[in-house]
Amino acid sequence: MADLSVNFCGVTFKNPLVLASGILGITASSWRNVVRNGAGGITTKSLWLNEHQGHPNPVIIANDHYMLNAVGVPDAGVKKAEEEISLFLKKRGASKPPLIANIIAGSVRDYGVIAEEIGRMKPDILEVNISCPNVESEFGTPFACVAGDAARVTKEVKKALKKVAPKLPVTVKLSPNVENIVEIAKAVVDAGADGLTVMNTVGPGMAINIESRTPILANRVGGLSGPSLKPLAVKFIYSIRQALPEIPIIGTGGVLTGEDAIEMMMAGATLVGIGTGVYYRGVEVFGLAAAEMNAWCTANKVKKLSSLIGTVK
Ligand SMILES: Cc1cc2nc3c(=O)[nH]c(=O)nc-3n(C[C@H](O)[C@H](O)[C@H](O)COP(=O)(O)O)c2cc1C
């Protein structure tokens, strides 16, 4: 057996495969099920301070090549999050699979408030979603698309955490929908981010029902995810790793197999998120991909998977 464990900002994961935000990530029992199926850790869906309505149905369309979603980040608010997070943390067993809490807000100030609330719950890592394309119409351009805005959110979150959880690592989730992702990455790292999550969905895109001549999603447009994203994610991770070699990255976008995950790690990812892969291979995707990584390592005489991080020639 190869050693699949990795360390992200001082937190140990038994393998690098984590549930990406927004997929199966609503309750403690669902998170436990993902861990039972082989995930090294889990990310919650994006958590809002107050209840937030999503978009009307239909919100997802998927085929062999891609998924479009306009779920619209619905959430019950911070009270419900507290119940589920404390349930998960209390009963997570001896292996202690890490919990990454993902937060979202509509203003810089609210990012600070929600960070403080969630920081008190003592997750292992805080992921700051500044890059959701589906809430754009509500709040203007996503914070992830302007370096100054992205930096302001990061600073506010770090400042808020100083009071309640000064050691909690913060990873900021970047958007692919920008001209220069390295510039944004540098801005958030300068503002205090400990890690980066690369990346959220692409787009938004649109699919049309040609019989009715109407967009398939009720929201008309949605974020693109799934296999077609992987080359973009790999390139972005690679470019950021070249510019910021010390900053750990959670690589996310189109990973379905262990080989996909290894490719992302070679580009520079320490952890690898799987989201849409759950749709294609079921929740078993984590165990299957971990076994595939192990088989690859054995065949290639790699004893420690983490030795592959950033090794693309
Ligand atoms: C249905 C759906 C819901 C999502 N919800 C969230 C969310 O709440 N917060 C977030 O940061 N990302 C969210 N994402 C983005 C994913 O976490 C991930 O970054 C993206 O889908 C690319 O990875 P994938 O191809 O493995 O799905 C969502 C994606 C999908 C498909």
C-alpha cells in the first residue's frame, strides 16, 4: 500500500480526495456517508449567515460531457450549520476526517460576520467562496473577479477569525472566469490567505431545449462543471504553483478518477476536490479513485503520494 496521506496547512488527510462544496454536503449524516465511501475529508456546501433562497427548478442539467447548475446556493443559515457541524465533529470517529467549512456572503462585512460565527464552531479549515457565478445578478460581479475585492474579503475574514480562531487555516476559492487568475491569487495571498481552492465552476453557460426554444435551466444560465473542466483547472493550478510555490492548493474541476487526481497533484494540488464526479460514478467515487491512486503508485514505485505534488517537468 502506498502512503496516500497529505498535509494541508497543518491538517492531515488520510488521502487527498475531498468532497467539493455544494455536493451532498448538507447534513452530518451525509458527510459521514461520504467519509465511509473513502473521502479523505469533506467540504460543506456554502454557508450563509441567514437563510438564503436558491433558484427555481430545474436547477441542474447533466450529460456525458458536462453539468450545468444554477442551484443558487440555497441555505438554512448559520444556526442549522452549527447543528450539523457540531454533530459531525462530535462523532467523527478515531480517524478524524477533516471538515472544511465553506462560507459565502453578499458583502465584505458579512464575510467577516459569517467567518466569526463559523470559526467558533472549530472546523479544521475555512474555505471562502468568493467565486460563485450563480449569485452574480444579486450581488454584482463576484468578488473573485476583481483583485482588490478578493483581497478585501480575505482581510476581513482573517481579521474576524483573530478573535475566535486565530490558527484556523483559510483557503480562498478562486474563479476561472477572470483574465489573470495568478494576479487574483497573489492578491488574496498578500491579504493573508493560507491556501487557495482552484477552482469554482466556469461560465455561466446555457443549454437550450430546441423543441420549446427555451433555456433548460429556469435561471437560464448556470455554472459549468464536470470532465471538460479538468484541463482548465490543471493549467490554472500549474500557473499558480509556479508563481506561489509555497501556497497549498485544493485542486477542483472535472476529477473522476485516481489518475485525474494524480494529474492535478503533479500540476501542484495538495488536496483534490471531487464534485460532479459524484454524479458520474456515485458516492463510491472517493473509494474507487483512492484505489486507483494506490494502484498507480504501486505500479510506478511511488511510496508516498505527496511526493508527486508539483512534479510536472
Ligand atoms: C450542483 C453544484 C453545486 C455547487 N455548489 C457550490 C457551493 O455551494 N459552493 C462552492 O464553493 N462551490 C459549489 N460548487 C462548485 C464545486 O464545488 C466545484 O468547485 C466545481 O463544480 C468544479 O468541480 P467538479 O467538476 O468536480 O464539480 C457547486 C457545483 C455543483 C455542480
